[in-house]
Amino acid sequence: MKALLFLASFFLRFASQIKNFLYRAKIVKPEKAPLPVISIGNIALGGTEKTPLVMETLSFLQKRGAKPAVITRGYKGRWEKWGGILSDGKTIFGTWKDSGDEPFMVAKNYPQAGVFVGANRLQSCRKAKDLGFTIAVLDDGFQHRRLHRDLDIVLYDPGEKVALREPVSSLKRAHLVLIKKGIEARGLRKFQTETEVLNYSVVSKGFFRLDKNEMLPARALKGKKFLAFCGIAKPNRFIRQLEEEGLEIVFSFNFPDHYPYPASGLEKIAKKYDEIKPEAGLTTEKDALKIIENKSFLERVPVYYLKIALRMDEKFYERINALLRAKLNL
């Protein structure tokens, strides 16, 4: 698996260097959207808290009086190729199968934000502008050089050496590089010009029961045994976070990223639950939205999902405030 990741990374980095040269030499030029664009991305192959950062950015923008729209490819959704409006800020028009799981999660958490899906991000920005949105949050946008951005934010894990989409030197294109608190920012100084490096931390907002309107803090679950399952890019991070919350994980299923949870997968979880008889199942918010309507499964297996948020450096908000003042007079 590591060899395959290295091979994929090699070709991705090679392709990105060609593309970056074309933009650097101004042979190809980015197109400007009709509204300001904040890009959130990374240089790794998934698993760097992009979606929680998108939601934290939406929250701050809404508090400041902006009307934000998320512009996203909608990876593995039905609308990925041709595009679609998941939410116009009033109504959610599709399901996670249409938009992909992460855009749907954003739309459910921020119903007043627009969510526009599709490979043509410039077209999505134009649709957002036409519907009255005032600023775009470009999800997974660092490699999407076609679109001009006013603020380029990149999440970076210095420990990731294999699964990279671009060389680390690409970080000098970013305005802000965000590194998880407690991780040393090795090797970044030589790339810093106008790039600012800030820290963030992941915080728990509690555990939510899928079939009940119930939220429990981690301390209410301590001393009990759980079965964990998830379909995310880096499942070890999820398991580690559960253990840091003081929970005992007696068994875990690590499914592929964006796992759709077919009947066979749910049956596998239910059988293991019956076998080891833990207190409940634990999963991520992204996974939870794909099983929440499967009542027969939830009758067999009580499931909680962990809701997380990001705690940002104040300078992060200062940079967004500066953009809002300059572009929207807010």
C-alpha cells in the first residue's frame, strides 16, 4: 500500500510541477470569479481537517455579516461531473449521494450557506453570485489553479512524507499555512516569503446519538467499551482521538475513504457488535450521515458520532477580517 501511495504521489507531484510552471510563467492564467474567494486546501492525499476548517470559516463569515457559499467538486457524488446546487441557503435539494458526503455534511450544519457542487468551480462561483452570495469558500482548492483566490489557506502535516500531491516547496504559494498544535513546523523556513504559519487544534464538541436527540460529553462514556468504525482517509487519527478522550476501543473497522455503507458492510458491523457486546458503536460525523436513515441497523447497534471543531489562532480571523474589509466593506 505504501509503495502504491508513493507511486501515485510521484506522478501527482510531477504533474503539479508542470502545471505550476505554466502558471508561474503566465503561459496559463487563473480566471477571476465574480466574488472574493477563500481557498482551503492541502498538499496531502486527504485527511487534514479540510472540512472542519471549511465549517469554521463559514461560521466566522456568517457572524461577520457575509453571505458565504461553499464551492466544491463533490468528490464521488452524482453531480461531480456536471454540477448542481446542493443548497441555496434556504433549501437542501439533494442527498449525500448527489453531492458527496462532505458537501452534504456542510449543508446540514450550515443551512444558510450556499453549497455548489461540480468540477467547474468558476461556473459554481457565478451561480453563487447570481443567487446573492457575497463570498466563496473554495473547498480543496490549492491544486485548482484555474481559479484566482484572494486568500489561500493550506493545512499541512510535516510528518507526511509519502502521500503528497505537490512538493512541500509549493507551500510558498499560500498566504496561510496551518499546522496542528504540538507538531514542529520542520523545513518550512526556507519557503517562507509572504507565507504565515499558524497553529490550530482539534477539539471535541461531544458525542451525538444517531437515533435520539441526545448529546453526551466524553466523560459520560468513560469506563465503557466501544466498537469504532469509519470510512475516512486517515482512520488512525479518529481512533487516536477517541483514545485521547479516555474511551476504550475493543475493536475497530477501517473502511475505505467515502465508504457508502452498503447492507453487507452494516451487517459486518452488526455481527461484530453482537459478538463482542460493547456499549455502543462510535463513528465520525461524515460516516454517520450515511447510516442515520437505516433504522433497522440502528435498532441493532446504538451508534454515537464524534463531532469535532477547530480552535484557530486569532491571526487566522484577522486575515479573514482584512479580506472582508478590503472586498466587502464589512
